Amino acid sequence: MNLIEPKRGLELVLSLHQAMLSSQLRTVLTPTLADVFVFSYPIYLIVLYSIGRIKKQISYKVASLWIFANVVVTTLVNIGIQALVQKSRPNIVLGLIDEKVETVLHKFLPTSSFPSDHAAVSMSIAVATFLRGIQKKDRKYIYFSIILFVFSCIMCVSRIATAVHRPTDILGGILVGAIIPLLLSTKKISSFGEKISLWIGKKI
């Protein structure tokens, strides 16, 4: 299946890309911001799990495992959609490929740009963390989620500016990243996931 980007979408890509190139600082910083937060997510989950081990509080370990499960399911769904949808990246379509402004993970990017993996994963971990805070009435997860939402927004805009994604790629990823945690938070699925996470948390 081939998707065609609305004209305004490509215009936005060009506008943000030109704004990035107009400043030396933005030219250096934006490609980094387009990827760097991805590396913070494993650290976040490992720290969360480690707190559970150190404090001997299983709830932290369960939270880490359950949020991780949300991200895994989201990633698999996103990859499945990418396999069905063929959509070349805007930097290829618009002839904007430039090694000087490549993102950190550019060489590892899949061919299809829809939906955005980065948007899906970043939104998934933020939404899953937020829902954890709501369900368990624990404000710290809500505070964490706010930081994660900010990370996601910065990264998504940066990916459009570097022309590796169109706005619709980002919106598609955001929808996948939001819908999957919402589905997994339903009572039956959440209860089952909680039991599995609890069992694993007690074992390791």
C-alpha cells in the first residue's frame, strides 16, 4: 500500500528543515534531539526496576516490566503496519539527504517511514507511565510521564525538521503509541499483565 502525503505536510517539512539550516546551533542540535531521547528510555526502565530491587518494593519492578511490555507490543504493531505501508522518507523524495544533518540512528532506519517508530515508542512509554499513575493513584508516575511527553514532542518535531519523517508519519506513530497502552490498560488485559509482571518481578 502506498500513501501520498498532503502537500501541506511536505511544505511543513521544508519549512522546518530550512529553519534548522538557518542556524548553526540548530543544524548541530536538531539531528541529535531527533534520536537522543530514545537512549533515555531503557535507562528509565532499568532505574525504575533497580529502585524496586534496592528498596525491595515489588511495585517498581512490576511498573517497569509492564511499561516495557507496552513498548514491545507497540513496536511490533508499528513494524507490522510499516510492512503493509510503503512510504519513502521525505529526505529522499525532496532530495534533502545530507550527511552533515543526519540523525544519530539514520543508518539503521527502516525503508518505510510510516508510522514513525520513534513517535510510537516515545508516546507508548509516556502514555503507559501516565496510565500507571492514574490506575495506581501514584503521582510520581504522572510527573514522570509529563517529562516523557516533553521528550516525545521535542523528538517528533526534530524528526520532521531533519526530514526523516513527514507530519503524517509522526501522527501515525503517536496514534499507535497512544492506542496500544490504552487497549492494554483495559481491566482484563491489565489484570493479566499485572499478574505476569508480578510473577517475573518476584523471580528476578
